[in-house]
Amino acid sequence: MSEWRYWLAEQKGTLLALGIFVAMFVLYTANHPAGFTANVVQTASNKGVLLAFVAMAQTLVVITAGIDLSVGMIFILTNCLASWLVVGGPAETALGVVAVLLVGVLCGALNGAIVIYGRLQPIVATIATGAVYFGLALLLRPFPGGSVNETLADALTGRLFGVVPSSLVVLLAAVLVIWVPFSRSVYGRAAYAAGSSEVAAYMSGVPIKRGKFFAYTLGGLLAAIGGLFLTFFTYTGEAAYASGNAYTLFSIAAVVLGGVSLFGGRGSAIGAIFGAFAFRTIGDLLFVFDFDPLWQPLFQGVVLLVAVSLGAFALFRVKNRLEWFG
């Protein structure tokens, strides 16, 4: 197989997610009263980035053949924490941002430690830790409230040069600083190997435990960045259980729409990002076409079901499991 054909086969899921997103976004802007304007793009970007960060966090765990049902609660916990800490002058705000990100890292590391060293199934472990994280969020914000440094919030949710959404720039920076180095590192390859065949990878001397631990830890960091942006968008913190669950479920849909296999060992966070934007655009389309809000959860649920089913059907069609990773 030639190089470009191999690359095309590897990136098929990402390219498909990109195509779906572009098609839906063109349809959305074509029917939006304001059309394709900087304000419309900024609003869509700001909403999509929230899910994109959570989807990236989910991707890191899914490629190890796990699943993280606590990412939504880490997202909510860091939102509530940021509404307490990311305030005041520049120095206080910077320390608050660092503290919020460190909490995300600790949450992810705890998930990884329980799964790896406690030898619990990821779905069981993260359901338990997610409940803990939500409990902490509820302690911090039993009622919606708090504030955030408005100068920083406006800078990161506004537009650069009046055109480019700042949130997209931060998302790109996260891809370049977190995802790209990890995916190309020894630990990133170990995470992929764990998803493909953990036993074979272990017998080959691949650092499976460290690869999985870094995947969970960086997942917590990305979910925390999403929590920070939620605070920047809303200027407040809220321990919303329904919102945490929704982001967890939607992140799974985004991951599968982005071509990441729920069986592990295959996919990219970039595909998950396009999957997240595509999934977000579905809600925008329903709004533009004036669907009854009561129908929206039904349509999103159908998309979630179809996305997960497609991931399963793709593997069932493979006669030899090695073909899936080859």
C-alpha cells in the first residue's frame, strides 16, 4: 500500500468527521438569520470547544480500551473551583488557573491509579470517582454563584484580530502541546498498544502501566481546561449533575463520530474534536429549523445510538482483529 493510501486509511475516521461537520455547519449558516458572520462562528466555536475538550479527554482513555465516565464531573468540579479561584489581579488569577488545572491532573491521576493498580474495570472505577468529584463540586457550589476574572474571560472567549475565535486558538494550542507530543511519545504508543492487545504489548516490553496512567492524567487535564472555559463563558460556577452526565455521554458520541474505536487502539483526538463540533452543530440545526425543544434530546439520543452502533459494526465486519489495527 502506498504511503498516501495508508495515511488515508488511517485518517478515514477523522476525515469523515470533518466532512460531516463541514456539511452540517454550511447547512446551519445557510439557514441562520445572520448568515456566515464572525459572531455566528464565534458563538458556535465557543459552544463546540467545551465539548471538544471533554471529547479529547475521553479519547485518551478510550484508545487504551477503557472508558471514563467521570470526565463530565471533572469538567463540573473544575468549573465550580474556577469560580472561586480565578479571580482578583493578574497574579491571583494565574495561580487560580494553575490550581484548577492541577486539580484536573490529580483527578485524572486518581482515576488511572485506581484502574491500573487497583485493577478495577474503568467503567466501574470512574463511575465511583465521578460521584466523588460531583460531591466535591456540590460542596463548593451548593447554589450557582461565584465570579471570574472578566478580562481573561473576555480575551479567551472573544476574537483575535476581530475574526478568529480565541477559543479555537486555545484548542489548537492544546492539540499541539498535549495531544501531539503524547501521541508521538513512548507512552502514547504504549497507550495505543494497550488498546490493541494489552497482553501482547506487555510481552513486548511496552510500558503499559505508565502509558495508561499518562492517558488518564492528561485526560483529567483536558477536562479541567474545558471546566475553565465553561467558567469563562458563564462567569459563574454551578454543580449541575445533569450537565456533567450530558457532557460525559456526548463525549462518547463525539469520540465515535470522530473515528475512535470504543474497542481501543485506534483513533485520534483530532477526529474527536471534529466529532464534537459535528455533534454540537446538530443542536444548532434543530434551533435554526425551529424544532420543538422537547424533541431535541430525542434527536441527540438517536445520534448517540447511531454513533456507538457504527463503531461496533465497523469492528464486526473485520474478519481478522489484526486488520482493525493494521
